[in-house]
Amino acid sequence: MAPNAALGEDITSEEVSLEGLAEELELYSSHEVVASVLECGGAAGGDAGAKVRELEAALSGAELRSIESYSAEGDNLVGLLAQIQGCDSVLAGMEDALGGFQSSLGAISSEIRSLQEQSISLSVKLRNRRAAEAKLGELVEEIALPPELIDAILDAEVDEVYVDGLHTLARKLDFVRGGGGAAGAAERLRGAAAMADVAPELERLRRGAVARVREFLLSKFAQLRRPKTNIQILQQSVLLKFKYFGTFLRKYGPEVYDEVVSLYVATISGVLAGHFKTYVSALANLRGDRVAKGELLGETEREARRHAPGGGGGGSAAGFLKKVGGALGGASSAQLVGGHGGTASAFALGDRATMLRDVESQAVIPHVAESAGQRVLHEEAYRSTHKLLMDTTTSEYLFCHDFFGDPTVFGRLFVAPLAAVEEGLTDVLPLLHDPVGLLLMIRLTYEQQLVMSRRRIPCLDAYFDKATMSIYPKFTAAFDVQAGSLAQAADRAAALAEGGRGRQGAVVPQHAHFVVRRYAAFLASMAALSAGYADSSLDARCGRLRVVGDRFIDRLAHAGGAPPRVQAACALANYDEVLRQLAAALRSPPNPLAAQEPEVQPGSGAAGMRSMGPRALLSHYEERVAAAQAAYVDAELTHELGGLLNFVRAAEGALASGSPVDATKCGQALNDFSSRWRRSIGAMQKAATVAFPDAERAADALKACLAQMLLYYTRALDAAKKGGAEVGSDAPTLPLIMHEIKQVAPDAAK
């Protein structure tokens, strides 16, 4: 290639290497300048050299302009260089300052770490010192004996504040002995000089406190022995304020605890035993018998009068207690119903049943009753004694539990009082002959045991069981004596029936017999007292007694060979008396036992002798009364309107067998009824009034007779109609008969 004269360069192949030219041309082939050169060189007749020179000239011009531009900006570039150098100096200074700061921060970080380590060390030391202070402070507080405590224990007055000093002393004693939460510390310090110094002083304080507490309690116990001292008030208002004394002596003064307890037991036991003996003795002087010795169910009214006041015998029931409760400030009533002993009411329960409802009412006050000239039933005396026993037991049991915290104290204390009460019961049992009163005492025992159970005081359970076991044999013996006397009366009634069967006009009672009234009262009393009280043995006895009573009534009704209607009236009057008294005892609202529904407890014996509860007895006598009334109605209608009854039975039998009704007999029967029915109503009314002195019973019997008469007449008309017999025009109509019946018995025709 020729040298380039314009650029002043001699380009030869030896100086310029063309290696890689092809790649560069290919790489920049898309550039417009390179592309135009290549196009010029590749075209036919193109002058590539000229194109190159043109480009070189353009580049040279551009270079010159650039140099001129740089020359014109030279001063600015120098100023810029100076500024850059100044910035470098400032940045170097800042770098030195930051380096210094970094060094300072490193030193501060080391100091902070050192302070943190010192703070942690101080915190650990503080915690350790506080823990040590707490333990040492507790130790010092527990073993230290401040003068105030010593003065309070040895010299201060024994009052309620004194109890606080005892609590403090007890805490220190527990600590030194190794008790309480400081047991480990006390054990570790047992050989320490401080413990050795304080232990004798503590022991001296303990002995002083025990002595002062003992002296205080003995003085208070001595007050309990003073006459007319209200023990319960002294216990509640004084001793219980110092109940910690008992706990303190039991734990820290065992050498005197037994002495104090024994003195208290001896004091209270003696006082209470004396009080109960005096009370039981005072009531014994006021007691009266409801049933005198030798008084029996089966004796006649004349024989029974011997036991009444002024009757020539007995008389132990004279004039006592028309009503105890109202005159004795709320005590249970023990009213004598219907008179004194020796009457039909002798075996009635009467108002005595309210003792069960008022089992916790106020006890009888002997001197009040004596000043009023009153006497006290045995069962009321029994209830009153037990009322005092329960209240005293409750108070003393709770006091011993709170004051001594020892369950054996009460057991030791109440041996003598219970013995006094048991002795009183043992003495009086041989004097009791009233099975109603004895059963009432058994029920009272049961109810009082429930009262103590509700109070959650179980300490009298054994005594109540023993009392029941003591009374029950006496009750069964007294019951069997009365049942035996009733059986003998039944035998006498049978002899009367056999002896009087051939004598016409023999007198047969048409009202409740004296023995039956007594039997009814006795049976009603047994039923009322057994209601709600499960006793199969008692139910069995009532069942046997019922059989004997029924036999007596049946034989009594047939005594003397009286006409059937008189026998039926006698049976109805006596069975109605039994039912009336049973219903009154079991259903009467004032009776506290009436709401109880006893269950029938069948026995294993024969049907007639099976065990019968109150409800079964009531059902039995309802059936007996219904049967007796039906017999009376039939006998009365047969007596007054026998022709009508015979026709109805014969006509209904003929119709049942398909035979015709006898028209002649039908006419005779209806004509006889038409002529007699008004007169028969009046006769039946008079007969019922005479037969039954009780107006209600007479009205019921008359209503049954009239209703049955109307029914028979209706059946006679029906039989005549079915048999084709004619009814005369003079036959009374049913409305007419019903109108007449309503005039006599308004409810009979309903």
C-alpha cells in the first residue's frame, strides 16, 4: 500500500499487521462509516482511498476542534483539579476524625462491659445478702425474747390480750423444738450459742404460762360449781373466749392438761348428774297415770269405775293435767280426753300425739307445775327429760369440741348424767301399765334421735337405742295384757249369747259397747303411733288384736237371741265406733300423724291373723261397716216390707229361669207396698233414731234403708212389667216416693 501523505505516515505491509482485520470489519460492518467505505471499495470504479482520506480529514478537523475546546476549558479544569484536591484533604481529615471516634467508642464499650459485670456481681451479692438477712431475721425474731413478751406472759392480767402472747410464745416454742416451717434452721442451729441461751428462758416462760393458764381455768371451773350458775352462759360468754388455753395446755403443758380436763369432767359431770337427778325426782313427784294398775280393756264399765277417782280402788290418775302445754309455757300437751282413768277414754291417744310434733318444745318446769297443782303424764315427763338431755348434750358436746379439741372428754363427762337419766327410766318403768303411753315413749325416742341426727350430734345414739330396748319389752307385755283381757271379754260375750239365746226380749246394746269404745280408742292409738314408724312386730300385734276385737263385736251382736235387725244394728253401731275413732286418728287434720301414709305389711300367718298396718286396719273396718250396714238395711226392710222383698227375689228368679211372674203375688205385693210405704218410712226413721244414738250414724242408716227401699220398688215394677202383670192405678209413682224420701232424708234419693 502507498504511504498516506496527508497523515504523514508510511504504512507498509512490514509495519502494519492485518491480522484480525477481517473479524473487525465483520464486527463493524454495520457502522455507517465502515459500511460506506466498504461499499465504495467494493463498487466498480469506486475509490476507497479517497473515501479514507475524506474520513481522515474529517477526523483531523474534529481533533483540532476538540483540542481547541480543551484549551478553552483548561482554566476550568485546573480549578476543578484544585477543588478535587481540596476535597481529598477534607476527606482525609474526616477519615482521621472517624478513626479517632472509633477508638473512643471501643474504649467506651469496654467500660460498659466492665460496668455490666460489676452490676451483675453487685446484684448477686445483694440477693445473697437479702436471703441471708431474711433467714437470719426470722431466726432472730423467733429466738429473741423481747421484754414485752416476758412481761405479758408472767405479769400481765389473763384476758383476751393474753391469748395473743400465748400464740407468740407457742410459735417460738415450735421453732426451738424444730416444729413449723423453720424446722431445718432450728435443727442446724441446735448447737448454736444463741439457741443454748434462749432455750432455758423459753422453758421458764412455758412453765409460767402453763401455771397461769391452769390457775385461770381452775378458777373458772370453780365458778361452775356455784349454785344457780348458768353453765352454758358461762361457757359461751367466758370460757370459749379462751378456748386456745385448752389447745395450749394439750400441746405445751401435758403435765397439767390431764389435771385440768379431769377437774372439768368431774365438775360438770357432777353438776349435770345432780341437776338431772333433781329434775327426774321432781317430775316423779308430779307424775300421774293415764291407765291405773289393773285397768283392762275387757273389763266392764262397773269394774272400770273402781279405777276412777273416788271409785273405791286405784285412783292414781286423780285430777292430773287437763292440759300441760298451755299452763307450762309451751310444753307439749297431755290432755285427758273424756275424763280420768277408768273411763272409755283411758286408752285414747288424744292430745298426747302433739308431743311428737312438738318434740322440741319447752320442757316442763317442775316448780311451775307444782305451784299450779298440776300433774305430768309419764310420757310428758320422759319427753321433757330427754329435751333437757338433748339440749345439754348438744351444748356440752360443741363446747368440748371447741375448747379441748379432744373427742374423749365428752365421753368421760357424760357418763354420770346419762346414768342418772337411765336410773330414772329404770325406776319408773315398773310403774307404767299404759301401752299407749309406752309406745308414745318409744316414738318420742325415735323422733328425738332424728332431732339429734339433724343437729349432727351423734353422741346419744347408743343411749337412745338402749332406752328403746328398755321400754319395748314393757310395752309388749302391757299390750299383751290388754289383748288378753279383750279375748276374755269375747269369751264372756259368747257365754252371754249361749245363755240368753232362749230368752225372748233379752237386752242387747244398740250403741257402742263400753269395751268396744275402749278397744276402738286403743286400736286407734296404736294405728296413729305406728303411722310412719316401720315396726312389723307392732303391726302383727295390731292384726291379732283386730281379730279378737272383731270376735268380741260379732259375739256381742248375737248375744241374747235378739231379732236380726237388732243384731245388725248392734254390729253396725260397734263397728262404726271403731271406724270413726280410726278415721279420726289417721285422717283428722289437727293430728300431726294424719298426713303420713303407712304401708300395709302382710305377715306370713293365716289371712285373719296377718300383720296389719294403719291403712289396712282402716280399710278392714270400712268393709266391716259397709257389710254391717247392708245387713241392717236388709233386716229393716225385711221387717217393714218383707212382702215386697220376697216378691222381687221370687220374680227375678222366675224371670232368670224363664218362668212367668205370678200376677196374683205381684198384685198382693204392690198393694201391700202401696198401703204401707209411708208408714214404713216413718217406722224406719224411728227405728234408726232409737238404734243409733249418734245422729250422724242414724241418718246414714236411714238413708241407706230408704235408698234400698226405692231400689226394691223400682225392681218390683220392672219385674211386673217384664212378667206382663198389671200395676194398679193406686200404686205410688217413683217421683212421689222420692219426694217423700227427700222430706225425711234429703240425700237419700240422690
